[in-house]
Amino acid sequence: MLEFRRVLFRSEAGAQHFVYRAKSKAGPYTRISKFPVDGDSYLDENPAREEAAYLVRALKLTRSGCGSYTNLSQGVFVSVR
């Protein structure tokens, strides 16, 4: 039987996200989204059978007078059973 887990989060317009997963909220976290995610959800196609914790970090391209860089947020934690 295939199992999926959808991780929902709020998104600022134009932001993309990286999604990370750990066995507990304490970590360690491993990035499970290979590429930045658009929108406000991520479908974990290989979820852990036990309780899992997710970390979602927004990234946004920021431009300044010196050039541009990708700015990562601190992240938001989500626990799933």
C-alpha cells in the first residue's frame, strides 16, 4: 500500500521552500525536497511510518546594489503522526 503525507504551510508571494524531515523535532533534519517547492504544500512520497517532524524553510532571491543572493528563513517546525 502506498502512503503519502502532505505537509501544509503558509507562503509569502514569490517565495519558494525547502522541506526537511526528522524522526523527532530535536533533529537531525535531512532535506527531502530536491528542488525548491512553489506553493503552500509538499507531498512526502516516502513518509516515515512512525511520527515525523518537518521543517520548512522559505528561500527568496534578494537583489541589492552589490548583486543578488538567496535568503533562507529560520524555518517553521511541523510535527505529524
